[in-house]
Amino acid sequence: MNCYLCGNKMASDPSWRDLFFLDKPETICRLCRDSFEQAPAGCRICGASGLELCGECSHWETTEFAAVLDSGKCLYSYNPAMKEFFHQYKFLQDAVLAEVFAEELAKSIKKTRAVAVPIPMNHLKLKRRTFAQVDRMLEFGGVDYLHLLIKNEEIQGEKTREERRETRGLFALNGHPLPKKIVLVDDMYTTGTTLRLAAKLLKDAGAEEITFVALIRA
């Protein structure tokens, strides 16, 4: 089998676990896997390295978004290898790359024992990119998920960090009954605005505990 990222043939090292299908086959080679950098832990809300509560989350906790996120975790930093992966997966529509981090994402989500709720794409972006990137990773990871949110036409990726923090009204509820415990799932955490807008709407509607898991911290 060839590595999904570099295309080089991967050396096979069969074990007794393979006979019983206990391990999923690797999709990328060890060299590519080692090029990714795991996000450090620290902040109790967003997981940023350093303080128990980072400066950005400290600011959010003085606003109307205080306590809307109970905790969260980002799996990887946005280093050069991850930028290349993200570009190939998200913008070049290489859907098979959903497999690369699906299992790891699934493990983090299942630890929360909450209902997984993906951050949705607006329909214009979905039409352009042909598939929902977060949904596809959840499906490859075997995670059941529930869509509760509808996203409007704003495109956060085209805004500055300051403009993102000022965003309001990004989501609406789709009318589905809300579970009490929710884990929001997104591909990238930048300022935390998107996740907080979603979390506030869900908490105002009756959700009791909201955490998040994001693949990448920018």
C-alpha cells in the first residue's frame, strides 16, 4: 500500500493482530505521521499550552460567552505538515484523507461520552467542496453524530481574527430535540468564535454541558 500523502510504498509489518482485524491498516507512512505535531495541553477550556486559562479564553469569559464551553481539546498544531494536509483534504477535495486522523479523532470524541455534533458548512461552501470534511472524518472513525445546527452564509475563513470575534448570528437551530451533553466537532480552532457561537445557541436552548474536539489548533 502507498502512503496517502507522499505516495511512497509503505513497508508491511504483519502481526497476529492483523489476522483478527484488531488494527486498522495505516494510511500514511511513519515519516509523514511523525511530521505532524501534537497540540500541547494547558488551558482548561481550549487546551492551549501554558496557563490554566489562556489569555484568549480569559477574555471570552468576560463576555456574554462566559461558560458556554465547559472544556475542549485540539489534537494537532498547524505546522507546515498539517497545513499541507489541510490544503489537500479541504481545498483539493481529497476525500480519502479523512481516514488519516479519523480513528484518533473518534477516540477523543468517545471519551467525552457526549453526543457528537459537527459544526456544519454553509450550503455554498458545501456545494463548492462537494463533501462535509468533519462529517466524513466522523464516518470513517465510526462515530455516530447528530446535526443540530444550520449555518448562514457568512464564511469565517475569509475574516480577520478581529472580525471573527465580532461575529454574531452565525447559526440557527434545525428543530431537532437537544441532548443534554454535547461534544462539538470541528476541523480547526482559530479564535474559538465559531465554537462559542454554536455552544451559546445550544446552551440557551437547553443543553447542559458542551465540550469540543478540534483536529487542529491554528
